[in-house]
Amino acid sequence: MFFILSKILALFVMPLTWVIGFLVYSRLTKNPKRKKLFFILPLVLLIFFSNQYISNRALLLWEPEPTPMNEVGVYDVGIVFSGVTKGSKSPKDRVYFDYGADRITHTLQLYKEGKLKHIIVSGGLGFQQVEMSIAAERLKSFLVMAGVPDSVITVEPNAVNTYENAVESAKILKRDFPNQKYLLITSAFHMKRSALCLAKQGIEFDEFPAGYYTDRPSLNFDDVFIPKAEAIKRWETLFKEWVGLATYKVMGYI
């Protein structure tokens, strides 16, 4: 029920949903003024949401600043939330990364630089990956191929969303690594919700955001004047995260 509710809410806050809805209404209404208004309004919205400069600035306000590697201390456990691989892609002889692969590549770098002693990778099949490989196992296989010993990686295979990532990871921390130093590693846009969920479980930790959607602000011609599908994607990511936060708050997850 929660999953269905969050998906429905996310659909109704998507920029393209508004654009299509207003255009459909402009065709159906008999009122001449409304017909004109709801034909012009979606065009204005489309121009706004497809502007690369505006979308980048908006997401920059949301994403936390990157932490320089030389400022990261040594942690007993790094906690990585999955969600950056494609479980349904074949053949199954490799790891297929989606957007946000920095979650695991930066975790690898932290380990190689001696900043992580152990790594917990959390994530199960997910709602849309039935009978596919477990997300955390895919990330573990990447780490092992990159030279991380199997013995320092713990796989949490049950979580299907951010809340369960936090709950299941907290169980492992309390059971196997009590009262140690923890570092949460997840995508920058997703850090606020992830951190609130993990803190709700009574865990104290530091944060290491990775997988940025944003770039350095630029006033070049392309960013300011050329509409980009990537800009709309940024707004969709931001709106989905806001819906997720609101839903989690209602459900008492954060």
C-alpha cells in the first residue's frame, strides 16, 4: 500500500504530468480564456523545467557539498545503500551500473585509502526485481573484483526501500559492530532521507554524499538557452525525493 501510494503521489508531482494535464484540459474546456491559458501555461512550464541552469541551481540547494577525501577520517564501518545497478539486464556475467555508481566507486576509494575497515552493502530484490539478482550482491561482486577482500564485506539482502535499508543495516551494526564509528554513503540527493531513516534507528554516524546530479553553475549559452531533457530529469529526481520525505514522515519512518 505504501509503495503504491508513493508512486501515485510521485506521478502527480512530475513536471511532464503537469504539462500533459494542462494541454489535455486546454483541449477539453469550452471556455476560450481557459483554453488559451492552459495552452500557454504548459509551454511556459516546459521552458522553465527544461532549463539546465535553473534545474542545476535548484538541485545544488538540495544536495550537500562533497566531502574532500583528505578530510575523511577512519571509520570502522561504511554503510552503502544500493539502488545503482540494473538487476534485470543480461547476461549476468558483469555488473550493470545505473546513475549514481559513485556510491560504490567512492566506497572503493575510501577503502583503498584506508578510511574504511568494513563495508555493509544493503539492498535486496526491490519491488521491481523479482527473481533477479540481489542488489547488494551485485555491488559486493564489484568490490571483490576491484580487490576488496570478501571478509570485510557484509551483504544485507532483504531491504527493498530506503527505510528497510536503514532498519536492516542498523540491526547488523548493533549486533556485529556495536559502539563503533560509522559512515553512511549514498547519493547526495538521497542523503537527507537516508540519514533521517538511519538516525531514527538510534545510530550515530557521519555522512559521505556521492553520486551528484549537479555541476558547477555555468552561464554558458547551452545551459541558459537550450532546453535539455536532463534538466527535466533533475526536477523529477528532486520532486520524487520530496514526495519520499513527505511519505516517510507520514508513515513515521523519519
